[in-house]
Amino acid sequence: MTPEQKKHLEENDMFAQIGDNTFIKYAGLLYLGEQMGVTSIITRSTFEDLDKQIFHFKAVVKGLKIIHGEPREVIYSFHGDANADNVSRMVRDSIRRVAETRAVARALRAYCSVAMCSLEELKGEKVTERPSRNRSNKISPSSARAGFTDINVGELLHDLRESPRTRKRK
């Protein structure tokens, strides 16, 4: 990530500090993905046990990167899971979406070469986020549908910027 991108993430509260650890927020990964050439994010449910509330998703992030001076299409694929034991009580009704969000976050972190874990990958109940100077609400995970979900990164970021919950307060 460039110094300008890091500055943007800091100014727009896209990092979370928990104890001595820094985590990137999902909105920050979406911003970096757009900045770094992500062209599509596709998710697919790979396992569901509705009775036990266990969900696994696969996310595929595609984009164009300059490698050795040449533009090349790159593809990163990662899995995310969620169950009642690894999500906070607050999102238990959204376990399926948490699994999808975790998969997307992991794929975006790999695509963008972000070594830190994303906030959304954490369990939540044992974690308390310290308030920051630009307190904003967390971005909710993308809505999940059966089968594949194709997310238009540009439209999603535009929606996030225009949302009253995420718009910068003046």
C-alpha cells in the first residue's frame, strides 16, 4: 500500500486498534482493492449445515496488476468460515454473511498484500475496539445469496461513501 493510501485509510477510520494490534476494516480492504485494480469479487457457498449453523464460503478476487512492468490478470482465492462458536452474539443471526465477509476479506488481503488481519475475521466477543478520533459505524457485510455473488467493487464503494452511516461527519 502506498503512503497516500495508508493516509486515506487512517483519515477515514479504516483501521482498528485493539490493544497493541492494528487491524484493517472491511471498508479499507474494499478501498484498497479498488485502488489496486480489483475488477471482480465472486463468492460461493462451499458448505452449509443449517442445523448446526456452520457456513463456509470461497471468495475469488480478480484484477489487473502490473507485474515486471506488464499488466497481468491475477486471481486470488480464499475461504472463510463462521459458526456459533466463532462469531459474537451480536451477529449470530448473520452467520452466513459473516462467513462470506471473512472469505472476501482474506482474498482482498492477499490481493492487496496486506499482512494484517481484518477486523471482521475476529471472533468479536473477546475483542473491544478502542474508540478512535473519527468514530464511524462498522460497515455491514455484503448480503449473501445462494450460489455465486458477483460484487461490483466500484458500486459498493460508492454506496458506502453515500451511506449516512459511513459519510464523514463535518
